[in-house]
Amino acid sequence: MSLDVSPLFRALTVKGMTLRNRIVMPPMVVLRGLTTADGVEWYGVRARGGVALVIVEATAVDLFGSELTAETLRPLVGAIHEGGALAAIQLFPTRRGWTAHPAQLDTAGIARMLDAYELAARTCVAAGFDGVEPHGAHGYLLNQFFSPRQNKRQDEYGGSLENRARMALEVVAATRHGLGNDRILLYRHTPVGVEYGVEESLGLAERLVGAGVDILDISPASDQVPADLAAPFRRFGVPVIGVNEMDNVERALEALNLGRADLIAVGRGLIADPEWPNKVREGRFYEVVKCVKCDLKCFGNLDKDVAVECAQWR
């Protein structure tokens, strides 16, 4: 295979921090723990594999300050930094397996959640993380607040686009307050959801960037056109992450070369082969252990509540 992969390996500076290339490891729950030796090694190996940014898996905000402290998280951050990558973590409103819905939160409950986001961000700063990412995608709670079908509230959090965007914006404000101004704030959003489309999502994104978001993480995308749903969000002047089968090098290059995304996220491909970035950079394409999308030991293990592995491992 003869490809010019240099667009994948151009540096990008965000908030004064340099990402060594355009490859992001997205947040994937792997059930190895964030403070265990196994969990620290998992993320460290993938940082050493050559990604620019590691986003640690979705983590409930109410765990910070109790189960997760700056002291207990520092080994994880250290392993990622030692591997040459920037370290971020995705902040999730509830614990794994817990359910929540916009109608279940009263004003006091919303206030407690916002306080939890702020504390989580402060803890992450103290631990050395370079950024955090509130999870506002894939039909989870913050995404439900934005969905006109799922959010039937009659107060200032429901109804109009401005009201349905309010929860996301308040989470961003609380997170930025805890994070300070010198760390990267990402936000993950699904551009097309339950009874909303790209135009309303663009309205949200404009507000998010105005509130201090530094990177827009847009998921998912279509199978046909790499990063097609990410492309419209580049108009706001902040880097945009494109997703979906980006371990296919041609797709990743198309997304970057045609200006549909600034960064590409490789998920299951990095489970299968942590060295994917290094091998691609060095032209060792045929050495890559490829994800075949069998879902046997990634999603399959998640369904069994055991640590994620890969059926392609030998």
C-alpha cells in the first residue's frame, strides 16, 4: 500500500497544548478500572502506540472526590503522558447501569449534578488531566434533555431549542469553572437524534463553543461518507473529531484531506491493535491487527460485565 499518511501526523495545538498528530483514542468502557494496574497499563499501552489524545472512558461524576481522587488518578494520567499523548476523561452524569431521565430531575437535583461536574473537573485538574469531555451523545441523559421527544419538561429546561440546550450549557459552564481556562474542554454530541436534526444541533454547537468548548466530538457518522456529519460543525472555528471506521486509513485521510474533520477517532481498531498509529506512520500497514467488527469480545464482554478484549488477539 502506497499512501501519503502525512495529514494524519500533522501536529495540532489546542489551548496551548500540542497534539502530536490527528489521532484520538475515543472513550470506550473497558471494565479494567482507572486506578488498577491493569487499567493504567491498558491506557498507557495505547498512548505508547502513538495516539495524540487519549480520552478515558465515561466515568460518573459522583465518583470524583470519593472513589476517584487526584492521588488515585495520577498514575493513570502519568502513564498516558509517559506514552506521549495528552490525557482527557469523559464525564458521565450517572454510574454504569443506572438510568436517568430529564423528568426525574428537579431543580435541586440539577444543581447537585452541576456541582458534581464542577468537582469532577477540579479533581481532574489536580490529577494532571489536560482536558475533560461531558458526554452529551447517544441518547444518554444530556442528549435526552436536547431531544424534543424525550424531554417533555414544561420549565426552563424543556420546549424551545434554547431551553433544551440549557442543561448542556449549564454542564459546560460548571465544568469550565472547575477546569479553569488553561485546560481543554471537549463535548460529545450526536448530530441527528430523536426528533432533532443537524440544524438544531448546529444551534447547540454554536452555543457550546460560545460557552467555552474547545473541541466538538461528533458521533456517529454514516458508513458511506467519512465524517459527513462532523463536517458542518467545523464552521465554528474549533477542531472537530470525526468517527466511524477511521481505522481504515483511506477513510481517515479522506475526512482530513477534504476538510470534514480536524481529528479522527479510532476506537475498536485500537482495542485490536494499540500500535495502529505507529504502524500506519511507519508504513507497516500489513502488520496491523485489524478489527473485523465481530463484537465478540468487545461489546460481547461488556454485555457479560467482564473486561474488554479482542477476538483478533493471538
